[in-house]
Amino acid sequence: MKISILTVSFNSAATIKDTIESIRSQNYKDIEYIIVDGNSKDGTLEIIRSYETSVSKWVSEPDKGIYDAMNKAVAMATGDVVGILNSDDFYSSNDIITQVAASFANEMVDAVFGNLVFVDPANLKKVVRKYSSANWNPDKFARGFMPAHPTFFVRRKYYQQFGLFKTDYRIAADYELLIRFLYVNKLRYKFLPINMVTMRKGGVSSRNLMSNIVLNNEIIRGCRENGIRTSVFKIYPKYFTKFFELFNAK
């Protein structure tokens, strides 16, 4: 079974080496690794070129944002299963893809996801938050919860059947896509009770108050576009859960 792993990057010279190295270290060998870069100017391309023997395909060109780049990468993929690893994230151990592939050996499994840990960018061994997908189910979309998207793997055919990321979303196109896949089309999923991906804290969705407002407005939009009734009164209480995730990371 071929697993396609997709990375989109833009001026990621400070972090992309860790991303590539985490894929190189995987003990599963049938990996197609694709990088779509947004015409970086900071040395990212030099790093990618230094790893060309480990990268199946890559391209660097202007794009219309992160979700446009992700769509390009999905279009380039030829694997049976597709996962997306951001250019400042890395896999938490060298057997993650082996465990993913073993899950998809069951033909009844359409998608797989697991847990995510956030670390201090200045100290990658310091966990500052843990994001568990253990108790997630599709009804929780209405309350602002989704499985950790960086851990999400799905059979490639479902991108072809159900569509790609909507590029008119600024922050929450991943949320909307997961609603389409897991709620509307009811893909059969398996939760892996492991920390699959390590993410540096400080992503686009949590940079500041305005980012959070945009995020939550897009979550509400994504729910409503897909037939889920929700409101700000259902979405915003999720921050109590985030508080406990921070507490439990200590």
C-alpha cells in the first residue's frame, strides 16, 4: 500500500528540515513524499534540493494560499492513502506510517486519525498542550471540535469523490472538509490512541484574537453549509476544553 504524504511550505527554512527528516526516518518504505512550495525566498528551496533523493515530487511556484497549495499537492498524489504534514510539524515516532498502513489494511476503514501534541518552538521537548481525538465523534462538529487534522489520513479516492479544500476559506477549510468527509458522507474512521504528530505552537488559527474570530465564523459557516445546526453559543465553550488541555500538558 502506497502512502502519499503531502507538505506545503512557504518560507519554512527554519523548520522544514525536521519535517523531512521525520519522514525519512519512518520505517514504512512505500511512501510517496510530495512538497508544494509557494515560491519561498528564505532558503527553503535549498533545503528541499538537498533532500531530493527523499522527495518523490516537488514544485515551487506562487499559489493562492495554503489550501490552494494543499489542493495542488492532492492532485499530484498517486498513493492509496493521503496524509498532510505541515512544514513546521513532524511525526512523533518512526513507526507512525507503519501503524497507519496497518489500519488501512482493513478495507472497512476509510480514514484514520490520532492525537496531536503542541511543543514550545524554542524547546521541542517541552509539551505545552495535548490535543486528544479519543472521545471525538461527528456530532461534535456542531460544538467546534474536529479530529486533529494534521493526523488525518484518508483513502485518496475520497478526495476525488467528495472534493478538495475550499479555497475561499481563510483558516477553517480543513474543518469544512472533515465535515464533508466524516459527517455528510459518513466515512468509516479509526482512532489510533497514540501521539501521531508534534506541532510547534503558534499556528495561523491561534495567532491572535482576530484569527480566532475568523476561525470560529468559518467553523459556523462550514457547519451550516453542510446541514449542521450551530451557533456562537455552541462553539465558544470549547475554549474551556482547551484550557484543560493546557493544564493536562503540565
